[in-house]
Amino acid sequence: MYEEAKIAVDPVIFSIKDGELKVLLHQREKDPFDKRYELPGGLLRPEEKPEKRLNQKLKNMVGKQEIYFTQFNVFTDPDRDPRDRTISIGYIALVNKEEIENEENWFDARDLPEMAFDHREIISEAQKYLKENLNTVIVKQFMPKLFPLNDLQEAYEVIEQKSYDNRNFRRKMTEKNLVDKTDKKERNVSHRPAALYKFNE
């Protein structure tokens, strides 16, 4: 006799703020794992498609119509949920810090609170996926339309957990034609305003 399994979607929602990779969590209010933190996912209803459910959930949580997300893994350990056999479809979703209205439930991905289920492992796998698949499509989700190159360099360094030489990074971005310099500069900064760039479409 085959065991029936439930299916859940668990989005790992990342943003970059203050030089740190942040992840959106919420605190459980029931057993199992009461008071621990978890990813803001949930079980699928029989008629629901994962992407449609996730898209609606992201709109409700972040308040933006279009949010980049992609599936990165499936978690199938029979013991991952003590109640029932539950298969989780893991997604990453990426949010620009300027679109975050409430920072209360954003946590440093390197310093997580006590987590429910296997959600610490899911976040770790999501970070690994982000690092191994980093490209301009991904990093663009964290950036405003116009940005100084120092901010772009910071985003790469946060995701890859490594440091770049400033001059070499600038040369790499411009020689590969990944960004275009605009005629605009930073405003309302305490230092010398830097030139603003945009991604080359």
C-alpha cells in the first residue's frame, strides 16, 4: 500500500540590506515547533498549481505585483514533518530592499533564529544555489534601476561571500558590457557623489 504525501511550497525570500543577505521568516503560533521561525510557505490544495499559489503569496507578503522567483530544489526526507509525509518544493524569491516596507521579520541569513522543520537546511541550500548560479538576471533583482558601481560590487560580494578589488570589478563590468554609465550622479550623500549606472538590456 502506498503512502499518500502532502505537498508544500516553501519560498526562501532574499534581499540585501546593510551589506547582509536577509531572509524573510515568520514565527509559528502552533505545534509542532511552536514559537520557532519558519519560511512563509504552506500546503497546496489539490487544485492548486505551485507557481500560482506562490505568486499570490508573494504579492500578499511583499506587496509587489511582479517578483522574481525560481524553483531550486525539492525536499523529500520522510521525517522532515513529524505530522505527515510532506514533500516541499523549494523556491528562491528575490526582493529589492527599496520595496521592503516592514523590516521586522527579515533576518541575517548567517545568523538565523531557532528554526522549525528542516527550514534551516532549505535556506542553506537556497544560498548555495544563489551563489552557484549568480548572473546579471539574479543580481539585477536586488538593485534599483540606477546605482553606483560600489553598490553592485557589494551585492556580488554578499552573495558570493568574497571580496573583489574595486578597480578589477569596475573593469570586468564595463569590458563585458554588463552595465552602462548614465549622466546622473548620487544625491543626498555625505561623500563625493558617484556616477550612476544601469544594466545593459
